[in-house]
Amino acid sequence: MRYLAFAVAVAAVTTLSAPAARAADETEHISRTVALEAGGTLRLKSFSGRVTIRAADRRDVAIDAVRRGPRDRLDAIKLDIHTEGSNVVVDANHRERSWYEFSGRNNVVETDFDIQVPRHANLDISVFSAPVNISAVEGTQKIHSFSARLETTDAAGSIEAHSFSGAIAIREHRWQPDQRIDVNTFSGNVEVAVPASAQADVAFNSFSGQLNSDLPLTFNSSSRRSVRATLGTRGSGSGELRVKTFSGSLRISQ
């Protein structure tokens, strides 16, 4: 509830100040290339705008960012890009003082990201209302959002995706024996596309959502709010697909 109250407060401030902000907005374009160690992680935190991440045959991270806001806000709130060990860290709204020191205006800069990463990079993405689109990344992916749509395509690694109200779409082009997909959302619908050969233990928990599958499922147990099933023919221990939601539905497709 405290998180929801904060979200409502932020939305109210944004709405009230939007006309003035649009009138004074400026655009700032930043491009950076940062080396990423093998097995390293891109950790990105953003509030609004969009995030697009594409994998490529490269060893570094190429970041292209477009920031929009009044000049004083662009000067006070920085795009911070640095390394921490084997990780590349990107913070779209870095400030010296805490956001609790509210100054009567928006405390974020809307930022659009276009990022290229190595194919086997790991991702740790956290956004508030920025839609996230990820393509061809074969490392592990952790994606957290409040209200934006999350979509990852041509994935090949384990995925953890959490959202409050945004829809989530996951499309795996390859399935490993120990593959794990873990999704948690309040009201967003979930679609998971897997290869026809995928084998996994499926757990779906929901208060009012429904489970639909284009692929054969063997149901092990079922109740009003919980379904346990097996995808494929090999049975237990071949991978996991776990989805928990309050009112969203799950669709499994190929």
C-alpha cells in the first residue's frame, strides 16, 4: 500500500506540472560505450521513457540515451554510467540528494534508451513506467516494473519478471533442461511462448485469472486458485514455469 500511495502521489505531481514541463522541455543526447566482462551484468534503473535492449556480437555495452526535461532538471539530475566489478550500471535519474527532498516539481528525467549488449550478457532492469523491449539476449534476465509492458523475445536463459499492472510477454527460442521462468504480477496478463520441445513443471497461481495453453499439459493438481501441471513428456525436473498473479491470465504458446 505504501508503494501504491507513492505511485499515486508521483502520478498526481506529473499530471499537475505536465503543461509547464512540456513548454520548457529540452533534449539531451548521450552516447557511451563501456566494456563488459564475460559473464557480467547490465544493471539499469529508469523511471519513464522507454528501454530497448538488443544483443549483438560484441564485447561491450553501447548506450544511446535521449533525455527530455527542463534545463535546470537536466542539470540537477544526471545520467550516471559506471562499472562495479563485472557489472555496467546505468541510472537514468542520479542525484546528489535524496528524492525525499521534494522541491515542488518533477524529480525525474524522461529517458529513452537504445542499448546493445553482448549476446550472453546478464540483465537486471528496474523501471517504473518505462516500457521494456529486449531481444536476443541469452543470459539471465531480471526485469522489474510498476506499470509498463515488459517484452523479451528470442531469449535463451532463465527469466524473472515482476510487474504491478503491466502486461508481460516472454518468447524463448531455446529451452535448456534447467530453464526457469518466474513471473509475478498483480493485474497484467502474461504470455509465455516456448519451443514445442520444451519440458517443464508448470505452477500457476491466481485469484481470478485463467490458464490457457496451445501446447499439451498434463494436469497434476488443480484448485480454484492454483494449477500444477507438466509441459512436455519427460516430467518433473526438466525446467520450471511459475506464474503468480492476482487478476491476470496466463497463455502458453509456441
